[in-house]
Amino acid sequence: MEITFSFDKDFDMLLDKIRSEFGSDFFELEGIGSQLDINVFNKNFFKKINIADSSVDTSSNVRERSMISYTNEVYKPFTKLNSLYIIWKKMRDEFDIETANEFVTQELIGSLYTHDLHHAGYFPYCFAYSLEQIVRNGLPFIKSGKSGPAKHLNTFVQHIIQFVMYASNNSSGAVGLPDLFVWLWYYIKKDYRELVKNKEEITQIITQQFQILTYSLNQPIRGNQSPFTNFTLMDRNYIKAFFENSQYPDGSQILDDLEDIIWLELLYYQWLVKEREKQMLSFPVVTASLLFDYENGVYVDEDFAKKINKLAMKWEDINIYNSESVDALASCCRLRSSTKKIDSKHKVIKSLNDVEKLVGTMNSIGGTSLNIGSFKVVTINLPRLSYLVKIKKEEITEDNLAKTIYTSPRKKQEMFLELLEKEVVLTLKVLKAIRLLLEERIAQGTLPLYDYGLMSLERQYGTIGFTGMFEAVDLLGYTEDTIDGVRYTEEGVSFVEEILKKMVELKETALDNYGFNANIEQIPGEKAVVTLADKDKLFLAAKNIELKTFPMYSNQWIPLISGTDYMTRVETSQMFDKFGDGGTILHINVETEFNSEEDRFHFMMMLAKSHVIYYAINKRISVCDSGHSFYGDVCPICLQPKSDEYMRVVGFLTPVSSWNSTRRNFEAPRRKFYKFVNPK
């Protein structure tokens, strides 16, 4: 029995050409090889114990091997193949067939990686939603059960849950709720006006709602996984900047309740820290956005920063975003988004030439502004460029290679930058095609988040991802081992800066050349960094070339498995973070607890003074079979032995047992953890 698809013959011929030239293993890694045979897929799925080892789109957020998982995984090879086809068609029509063919070739052989390819052309990626529309309009977009504006706290919390269910199933990335606590407070004071002056009397009522909301968001209500949700804890400066002159529905000024909102944010984090003793919840990813005065070397809202510092000591379960101005806020992914061109209603204010230009940042773990996001992420495999550079070719193409190694350092760099420029331009064209497909879906009425004004394509970046910076530079000889561990050479630092400047320069052309705003992100790449490394091995083998390879690539400036002093990581972030749009995060793994709140705050201050924009401190957290969280080998609550560990796989806490096999068996045991001599 043979089933065929009615694709354009040129597309079929292209796939045959790629398979003939490079082999079928690339199709297997892409998830469109034997996985298209449902019989083969079935045997593989039911044979594997870990769902991460059988999915074509592995994620540690999917932890249960069940029939629900099966029905959500079995279709992905088909929609992935069809996404390739419709993007190819759109690029052929918008540009030319050569450009379309180049995309498919580079995607399949691993020069590019389109995230959530099975959704590309169907769904947008991620967005940080303001809940103001839900407050004022309710849920009119849920046609099977429309609901007007909530009148009470209980109803509003249910509206949030239902909205997240709706939004997450109509997009493929994160659902950010940056202003949650601003609007939550409105209903608390509305329902409990007589009690709000005595916070102790309403704390139990509020924490009960926290429990309902948080546990609901950790249910697998997005097919077979939990929605990727982000909450933001804003300091006083951010709340003032975003909500100056803004009013609640009752006409009261939001900033009149500033201290109550701050209290509510801290209460939630306090509750979450305590709740994690019973259950190490993965979501929401929580980010604290803090204004830092670099001139005077202090947090402007030091009181809030110190309270965040104290609460973080237990699990180190929060991301910290430092900004020098309230132009930017972190919340959905790692997009640092400026408020300069956003009015009090969080809409873009057009520039003089009437072109909407977003000023800000966006990433895929936990940091953004209000009403801003990314419509798709397409990542460039930087180590592939280094492999190509190490081999002399007559033309700068992947199909005309000669086995002569370059000897001129500058020649290597120039060739790398030439290849990079071509990749960025191709990536922008891919993003353009995907955006055009989304415009068609909107016009067809199949993306209701846009129809109801909850999401705006004009408020979404096309994201140019990159991965493997360290490995790419290492392959060209620009890293070194020192007494403090591995680091970039002086020439390597200059080269990385040149690479980043080139990417920034090219992404700035997106609005004029392609009609959308672009941003740059060092992608988390839970699966991508493994797939791309595997494809590079296949690529070199197909060309009969033997060069150094890696089991996976890094989503950090220096890999978490590399032995180096933690200050080297800090200094490297200080050098390179400024070139991005907030699309990087520094992870610092710690083995020991800080001696005191003061010691941890000194460390927090050191990172801020070092211009580390976005960071997370990571610990290895033990769990037992009852779900309790603790440190060590025996649960202090039930005395059961440790059964698993929770760590940030990329940006969110998940059990190591749920990671894909490379991360689980190779990376996790090799991560470097630091025992601090606390800086003063």
C-alpha cells in the first residue's frame, strides 16, 4: 500500500534530490522519514518508555506516555512535511524557486532550524498578553461558552485559566501574563474592600486563588502538555511606567493601589516558594523586572529587590531581569521591550513616516513587555558555518567542497561573515513567508486571537535565532584553556562581537525590506541544539570529512558543561549581552547555598553592576515519589529516597528523567556547579 501527497512536482523532485545527495538520515532527524509510516511510528512510540525518545518534537514539558500523547504526536510528521511545502510555495511565489529550494535544503540538512515546524504556517509563536481586555470584555471569543466581564475574584481567576487554555491552543509558544497582579488586585479590593486594610485576614482567601490558578496552569490542557506560561513581578518603577494615568473599571487610579500590587506580587512568590516543598511546579516561569541605577550602583527599588532576593534563596526558581531604564520590561520569553513607543493603552505610537517600529526585545523563556511577542523563530546553526569555513570551496555553497583547510585567520573570519550574511538574509525571507501565511490564516478567520484584538501581528517580531556560538568560535581556534578554565581568546572576543554586530545590522533591514520587525535571540533550543549537532555529524560524514564534532550545542556564551570560573561567565555576558535584544540569559549553577541574605544580595548586586541583563541561578532539586521537593538524598517529609532531580532544562524547571536522551545522559551529569566564595 502506497499513499502519495499531491505536492507540486518541483517540491517532490527537490526532496528526492536532497535525499540522493545527502542521504535519508537527515529526513529521519527532521521527523519526516520513517515517521510518516504510521505503522513504524506506532512500534517506536509504544516500545519507548520515555515520550521524549519517540516524539519528533521532543519537550520535557511532555512527561506522560499515554494515548493522549500518542494522538498528539502521530500527526506531527505529516503537518511538519506540509509546513515545509507551504513555506516553500510561499517563498517560490514571493521570491523565486531557487530561494524556496535553498530554504528546504538548509532546513533539512541542518543549516537552519524552524522551531515548531509542524505548526509553522498555521499558528503564531508567542505573545505577552495584557489582561485588561479580559477584565473589560470577558471571554466573548469562546463561542461554545461566551462569558461577560467578571464581577468577582473567583470568576476572574477562572477567566484567566480559560483564556490561557484558549490562547495556548491557538499558538505554539509561550503565553505571557505580565500584568496579572495589577488586574488581580482590582478584584481583590472589589470583593474584600473591608478586609484589604488588614492583609492577614485576606491572605488565606488570596492564596487559595493562587493555588487554583497555578495548579490549573500546570495541567496538560494544551494537548499533552502544560501551557508555557510566564508571570512578571514588576518593581514599583515598572508599574508606575506602565500604568501612569491608567484606571480600573471603577474609575480609580491604578497607581493609587501601587503598594497593594507590590504586596500581592510578593505574596504570590512567597506562596509559590512554600508550595514547591509539596510539588516542584514547572509553571509559571517567574521573572522579576528590576530597575538598576548604574551610575550610582544601586537598585532604584531596593526594598523590592531585597525581598525578591530573600524569597529566591530557597529554590533559586526566579529569573532576574536588570534594566537601566523603565523603557524595557521582561516577561514573555526573553524579549526586552521598550515602552517609549507605547502609550497608556499599550499601543504602538507611529513614527513620523507612519511605519510602526517596535523598540524592544523578545526571547523564548521568560521576558517581555505588554502586548508584544514573536510570530516565529528560525535559528541559524553557527557551527555549520565554521565547518564550511574550515574547508576551502570554489563557491560559497554547500555542494562544491574541496578538502583544503584555510590557514589565514582573517580569511576564515571574512568567509564566516559572508556565509552568515547569506544565512540571515535567507532567514528573513523564511520569516517573511511565514508571516504572509499567517496573514492568510487571519484573513480566513482561522486565528481568532487576532480577530478579537488579543494578539497583533504588528506587535510580533520575526525572530532570528542563533545557537552554538561557543562551538563555532572554538572550531576556528578562538577559545583557550586558562588557569580559570575555558574562555574566548582576545581575538575570539573581537570575532564574536563582529558576528553579533553583523546580525544586528542585518536584522535592522527587516522592516524596510520585508515589512516586519526582527529581533535576535540566542535560543534556548531544548531539542534544536541536539538535532543540529546530529545533523552536522551527518553532513560531515556525507562529505567524507573528519572534523571535531559535539553531542549538542550550547545556548550559553560558554557551555554549562565547560569547566570555567563563574566570573568568566559573568564577564562574557557583560561583553556580549549588549548586542542582543534581551534574547540571552546567563545560567549560573550553584552547588551550595549562600550563607545569608546579605551574601546573596551582594552577589545579585555584583551581577547587576557587571551589566548582566538577564540571568537565573540554578540548583539541583531532589524529589521523591510523593512529589516532595528537597535537597539531598532522603525526603525530610516522608523519608523516601530521591527518585529524580529537577533542574532548568533550558528556562523552566523539569525532571531530568523527562529530558531527551542527549540532555539526560550526556549534559545533565556534566553540568558544572559552583561552590561560592561570596563576593562582597
